[in-house]
Amino acid sequence: MTIRYIRKTVITAKLETTSGTDAVPTGAANALKVFDMSISPVEMTPIQLNYISAYFGSAMTLPGSVVSKCSFSVSLSGAGDAATAPAWGALLLGCANSETTGLSVPPRVEYLPATDLLKNLTIYYYDDGLLHPMLGCFGNVKLSAKAGEAPKLVFDFIGVAVTPTAVGNATPVLTAWKPPVAITMANVTDITLGCTYAVGALTGGTPYNSTGLTLDWGNKTTFTPMLSVEKVALSDRKIVGALSLELTAAQEASMIATVKAGTTQGLGFVIGKTSGNQVMLHAPAMRLKTHKKEELNGMRLVGFDFELDPVSGNDELRVVLL
């Protein structure tokens, strides 16, 4: 008997020139270094026929539209060169973000949320000899950067299903994927509230001891099964997150007042301290939404859920690779 192994999974992804047209990602140029992967290649919406009958039992159904979904995580790290887009850059573009390269003084690459000119991905999911292509993919992304862990991006993609084929796996080339830094005191700066951003630097604000943060881009992706063309649409987003801070009693009281007032403030966080593997996050208008008492090893922490509001539009979260 032939055994197929989960570890013999290869995933490739490439931006499409024309939405819904196979971009043919290759192992040499477009392989992903992933973990925590899963796929649902056939998610069907059945059409129920609820005929009246004189007996119990299932009603007849017709096969309806089919969509493919996959998810995986990648390490959040730089490209090794501050002026070069990271290996996961195309994935972020497939989640309604824009990319700006060639920025200098300091050399950097920047990502911002986008509303127009969105880019789809073609994803090839090789399951040890069975290729599941997904076309016209849009997705959502979450970021986790918690103390004592490695920072990661978690992607969930929806795409138009294509009939799978039994073919050999692509040979992945993963040299563009660099290792992340651990979220430890030596490798990150404190989360800073009230800071501003300009040309690759954060200024001002108040740093707080914390356990890191999580972010969720909150993209609304839906499959639209029309008669001529089936497509995935991305129609909205709402970026939210959570953090836990070590606060004095006076600071906690002030934060509670901020929650009640609904005021916004800047948020900044830098992961890594070496050029080429440094990721800076900045949100100009973070709004604290909830206040929670938390505990860590008997110490009082204070947790907050928050949302990131746009200021001028498509600017609620800036990801900078330095």
C-alpha cells in the first residue's frame, strides 16, 4: 500500500495578472514555507428540495456551487535585505494590502491596507501527489506576536475550486524565507501608545511593558457563484487586536477613562533589531474598546481589545520592513 504523508505537502502562491486566470505558481519561484496547514478543497452548498412526503427521511438535494478554502501560517521575518520585499509579501497583497518598495533613508518596504486595485492569488496545494489548484483567491490575515513565541502570520484563503489532478509535487525552493526572531526582551521594543510615524521611525508616546499583541485584519471575503463567472469578492475590513499591559493603578484608571471616552491614539511596536530582519507596526488611530483584569504568575495585567481606525483612508495599519 502506498502511504501519503502530510509532511509531503507543498504550497505555492503567485499573484494573478488577470483575476481568476491561473498564474501557474512554481516551486522554484513561489514556494511557501508554512506550518499549521489545512485545506478544504470541496466545500459545496447543497440545494435542498423539501418535497412533502408521507414518511420520515432526508429530502433530495442537488449539488450546488463549490468553493475551495485553505489556511496556513508563516513566520513573520524580513528578507535579509531591508530594501527587498519579504517572501510572504505576495500573501499580504492577496489580503487587500498595497506594497511600496524602493524606499530609502532608511531602506525599507512598506505595506498598507488597500481598497482599490486589489490583487488575487493563484494557490497550488500539493497534497503528496494530488494537486488542488485554487484560483482568484482572496484572504484574511492575522498576526500573533506574543512573548516567548515566534511571530507569525496566519492566512485563510478562499478561491474558486478547480478539479484536482494526480501529479508529482513541485520541488520547493525556500531560500528566500528567513528565520524570525523570538519575541523576547532582547529582540523587541516595548509597545508604545501615543506615538507617531514618519520615514521609517516612531517618535513620541509612552512605552508599556506587555506580553505582545495580536492583530486581525478582519477582511470580509465571500464566494459569489454567478452564472457566467464564479468569483471570490473582498468587500470590507475591520482591523482589530488585543494586548495585555502591566500598568500602575493610576495608569489603569487613565486607560479606563480612555476606553469610556472612545478617544484614539497611536500604537507602535518593533520586532527585531537588525537591519534586514526588523518589522515595525504602526497604527495612527487605535481605539481601546474593552477593559479586562488579567493575571500572569500572580501579577496583575490589564487586557484591552482594540480596533484600528482609518485617518485618511487605507492607513489604519502600516507594516514596515527595515
